Amino acid sequence: MGAIIQSVDEDGIGRAVGLEPGDEILAVDGHSLRDVIDYRFHLASEEVTVLVRKAGGEMLEIEIEKDLDDGLGVEFGSPLFDGLMECNNHCVFCFVNQMPSDARASTLLYDDDYRLSFLDGNFVTLSNVSDEDVERILRMRLSPLYVSVHCVDPSVRRRLFRSKEASRGLEVLWRLLDGGITVHTQVVMAPGLNDGHVLADTVEALAARHPRVASLGIVPVGLTSHRSREPRIEPVCGDLARQTLGCIHQWQARFLHTIGTRFCFGADELYLLAGLPIPAGREYEDYPQVENGIGMCGLFRDELGRSMKRRGQGLHEGPRYTALTGTSAAPFLREVLDSVGLGGRLEVVAVPNRYLGETVTVAGLMAGEDLWQTIREHGGGSYLLPEVCVSAEGLLIDGLQLAELQRRVERLGGTLDVVEDAAGLVRLLRRRGDAT
């Protein structure tokens, strides 16, 4: 299995030596390629020999001289050339097992591939990592990795992971840490399973491994309405969220004193469930797990304040917009918009999640048809959608194409724009001619 080229830069080395879309790079300097990591690793030389199978079947060896850091100017259809490493666990809170069969294809993959953890920041359990993989991670210094620990208690791990490999992930984690690999960790907290004293033990065990364990994120378990074949789990309620955040704040104060970092951070969703204020931006330090929904709300609030100070003149008045978001974030978003004077221009509408169940309240999991139903109920207008709910392929969680949703809104006489972040919101308002 080689690396099939999807596109070639017009001005790149690959184009100059005759590489074309559909060609397959089989080896670099005699090394076969499992993934884009191998490709980059073995390409880091001033002279390389690339074995290529042309789209028509012809085999070529191409000798290339280049600068040490130069790539070939080619893109591949996937970073994994030998296929995805799938999860070998059966976790009681597995989100894939809770997805409808018609959901966006990427959400139905049992992804537990350490390579995507390194490349994209995906969280993995490490329970399917072989000794050979461990040696590769250490040799290539694939760091940092993002690891779902969930708990360190062996008996609780067996209950959570429901796998004979439940202990394997921790064994691999300790080996990687001892070998100098940095990791960011997470706990998906399920009431009655890995909360309370089990969570406390996990936090202490991981903090003892700082700085190789760089951070720990604690997120509430996600439960959809499609759990009929899965064990019953209670959702995280407001009281448990408040109790857990109280512990997190105590741990943070102690760790800040003893190891120089707050180390463990609660998900935004915990604060929203608890009805507590989102912490100040400085309390997230360098936002080590913002893509995990930890600090995203605070970052938006702080960036919007800065953007409005720099470029917000004249934006307080003008045409109205409707910002669509999840039910948990809606009160927070209203408060933030009011605080910068945009509350009169942007109406915040919470979108109930009928597709996954109304216990799913985060904006990133809003479904296309749910959005469409909400828009139809409100009629034509100018709607804003957070980018976090749209995949790189332009799909909502239920597989509806963003472009199709936008066409529907246009037929209704309105518009639908996707907003990347706070600065993007300010840019959109200015670009639309709402301010000079």
C-alpha cells in the first residue's frame, strides 16, 4: 500500500519531476509508507529516491535533490495509507454506538488511531497500540499525543472499557511517558462510574506525571436518544457539575502552587450545566484543550471584546441577525453579545436537538434538519451558524450538506452565513456593509 496522490502544486517539486494526480508513491529511499508521517520522516533529506507507480501502471524510480525541509508539493486523499486503526474497546459511553445509522460518515468510524492523535489532536485510548507501534512513536518522537484515560482504577477501567485490553492503554501510556513523549489527557466523566473519589485518584495519578502529562480535561459524558442497546447511564446534572467544578478549582489552586500549572480543566459544558461563570481567559493558561470544548466559550468572549475594541465602531446599530446555537450555550452567548453592545443586533436562538435527543445541547452537534426546522419557524432573515457544527467536507452531523441548507434558506428569502470565531463575526458585520 502506497500513498495515492490527490493533487500536485503547479510550482512544486513533484510537478517538476512529473508526478500527477493518481500516481502512487510506494517508497522513499527504500522505506515503504504506512502514512504521511513515514512520508515526511523519510523525505527529510537533501537527496531522496522516490519509487512511484504511475496511474497507468508504469514503475519509476525518481532521484530528487532538494533542500532538507522541502516537500514534494503533493497532497494525498488520506494521511493514512494503510487504513484506520479501529478501537478494540466497547466503552459503555461510546458515542459512535449512540449515533443514528444515517449520521455523517465520519461520526460512525471507530477511530482509535494514534497517528491521527499526533496529526490532528484526536483522543485515543492506546489500547490497540502494539509494541512495534510504541517503538515507532518513541523513535519518531510523535509528540504530543492526546489520550483518553477515563480512570486509572483497574476494576473501574474494566467496567468502562468492557474489553480484555482495558489495562493495555495505561501500560502503553506509562511507557510513552517514560520515553519522553508528552501527552494531553481527558476523562469523560460518567455519574456513578468514574466521578467522585475515582476521578480524584485519576487526577492525582496523572498530575504526578507532569510535565510529560501536560494537561487533563474533564468533560461530561455525552448521551443521545439512541442508546437502546447500551447500559443505562445517568447524565451529568447541575449538582454534580457544580461539585466536580468545586473539586477542579481546588486541584487547580494546589497544582498551580506545586507544579506551576492549573493542570486540570473543566469543560465549558460543565460550567453551563452548573450555571457558573466561564472562567477568565488567563485561567486556561495556553488553552491546551480548546478543541476539546475546554475554554472555547471564554476564548470567544475575550476575542469578541478585543475585536469590538479594535474594529467595532459603528457595529452596534444596523440590520439584525439571528445567531443559531445549542441550548446550553444560548444564555452565555446572549450575555456576551449584550456585554459588547451587540445584543440589539443579534438575536440568539437555541436549536433543540431532535436528531440526537434533547439531552445533547452543544452547538457542535446541531443537526441540519433541526436547524432547518428552527429557521422555518422563524421565517426569512439573516442567520449565523458557528463553524464548529460543520465538517471540513461541509456536512452537518446528520449528513445534510451546508450548501443545501443555505439554498433552502435562500428560497425562504433569507441568508445563512457560517462564522468561524469572534473576529470572523466582526469581519462579517463589516463586510456586509453594516459599518463604514
